Amino acid sequence: MSVTMFNCGFGDCFCIEDEYVERPLYVDFGIISGSLKSPKGLRELSEMKIGLHMWQQKEKDFLLTHFHEDHYSGILFLHGKKYFQDNMKFNTVYLPNVFDPSFQNTILSVIISTTHKSVYRLPKLDLVEFLKILCDNKSNIRLISRGDRISKNLIALWPVKNLVEEESTTEISNLIENRVINASDVENLISMATNINTAVGLMVNGEFEKAKRKLEAINPKENQALLATLTKIKRKGNKLNELGNNISIVFQNEIDQREACGEIMEEYESRDILFTGDVSKSVWNMITHMPKCEPKNLRMFAKYHLIKIPHHGTKCYYYNFEKYIVSGKTVCLIPNEPIAKKDKNGKPHVWGIADEYKGDLKEAHVYTSQNNISSWKSTGTKKEMIGFDLMKVL
Ligand SMILES: [Zn+2]
Ligand SMILES: [Zn+2]
């Protein structure tokens, strides 16, 4: 098994190769605005370097854990470059399954959470632009939720569709109850959600031309009412951004013969991997407390060889992975570069790796793009990625 971690500053991009996948599987590709700013042009260099890596692979798949800039901006960036446009085709693209027409609130929440940041970058909405690129690429589109297989031997632990829908419904109701949005706002959002849902349904069926037409109909520049709605939500702030993270695809390798014999994964295997998108603690609590009657292949391993830490190891999404770590063996990936952010009250602070991780992961091999990890009391090997380097971690 081989996993490559690319330096996206504050952003994710990985490539899994070998036994678990049919062909190289890229997991996310994005860099948050403000990351890798210096020296000048570093961000572009990084994106180009990753693009070249993708370009060199004739056959490749792409999995997007969730619809946030720091997980898909690279695809948007490369699509703007003529050189890459024709060579960026993925065989299969895996997306979190939040497009079920019966789950209207989920898709509404996703749209709100992914677009509210981009409202000021009109006329484009990143989610819609991303889907349009997939239409141009004509890749097979696979929607993933818990229990679905990814590529050859990977299996999704999350999202669970109805749990996500429940949470979304609560949040949308809160927005209405607190009068952040009114009935006509909801109508605007629903019409956009319906278009997106229909487009994705068409894409799954391979009807890309029709899907693209649906997506092109969503143009906030020409839809002042929709724009006003999105701006209103953005101004008020809301909890939906967290929901945008909590739809992430979480996956691990499939449980094999070991467990088929009745032995439950107590022993450590040097090839068990866990990718976590950006999910928060509440999702971990749900994943780890799933009913015992669930199929065996959806249980978590006792220990992992590699864990991609969620949400760039930041404090607000902190989860203690200590119990899954084998001292001196487990590899943890924390794609983080400290960037200046504002908190809810507009107070500036730096989004870096939570101090808690520095304690809990002390026995693990930690790979990060953050340059100031020298204070970590790690007994394992720690490596830094500087500039636009990529690193083969396994
Ligand atoms: Zn995110
Ligand atoms: Zn992220």
C-alpha cells in the first residue's frame, strides 16, 4: 500500500495506490484562501505540481470528502488551465451522497454551507462550478454513504443519510425560527437545491449535457433574490458550516479474512487506514456507537496504521485518536498550515494544530505541512513538508 500526502498548506490532497484501489485514488484536492501565500506564487506552484502528478496517471479516480474550498479548489484551479483541462479526466468520481431528492434539507444545508463564503466572489458558486467541471469530464459519478464500497477494497463509514438529514432539518428550522431567512428565501433555496439535485441525478446516469444545462440555470448574478438570501445567511452566521464538514465521506479499508474467522480486529495490522474528511466529534460519537447488529465490515479496527486527522487538526474539531494509535508505528497525517482566521465575534486568531494533538499523538509518526512542529514531544519520526514538496508517507 502506498499513500502520498501533498502539501496543500491548509488543505487536503492524498493519493492512495496499490492493494485497496483499482487505480490511483486521489482524495480531495484543495487549498484554503490565504494558505501558501509566501513566497509569492507558492500556492500555484503547489497546485501545478499536484496537477502534474495527476496528469502523469493515465487512469485515476477522485474522491471528494465534502464540498469545501480546501478540499476541491485545486480542481477548479486546474480546470482554468488549458494545459490540464483535457488531461484531468478521472475514471470515477466519488461524492458524499447528499443528493437524495427526498432529503431536501440536506442538500439545502450543503448549498448554504458551501456557498455562503463564496457569495462575494460572484458570479460563480463553487459547488455549481465544480459539478459543471465533472459534467465536462464525463467521469462515472458514484454517490457514497455508509456501507458503500469505494474503488476495490475501501468502505465508507460515513455519511449516514438519515442522520445527516435529521441534523440538517434542525438547522434549517433554526434559521427560519430565528428569522434569519423567511418563506420566500426558503423558496429561492429550494429551487436551487432542486436544480442541483436533478443535475446530480442526471450525472449519475451519464446524462452530462442535460445536467450541465440545469447547472447553468443557477446563476446568482442574474437572480437577485437568491443572492440576497445567500448574503443574508452569510451575514447572520450559522452552524451550517459544521454541517458542511459533517457530511464528509469517512472511509477505511475493508475488513478481510481476519474478521471473517470471528476474530475481531484486536490485533494491529500494518496496513489498516482511516480517512476522516473534516468530520467533528459528534460524528465520531455516532460512528463509534453504531448498533452492534451492524454488519461486521462496518466496524472500526482497534488500531490503525494510518489516520488522516479530521479538519486539519484544529482545536474546534479535536477528537482524541490515542486509542487507535500504536506507539511508534501509527502514522498520522495533519495537513495544516497556521492561517489567520476570525472567530464568531470577529476576533482574529490563528488556526493551527490543537495542542491536544501534540500530546495525544506523541507516540505516532506525524506528518504535517505545518512548519512549526519542532516543539512536539514526539518519539517517532516527524517530518515537515516545506514549500511545494509532496511526501510518500507509506
Ligand atoms: Zn471542511
Ligand atoms: Zn478542510
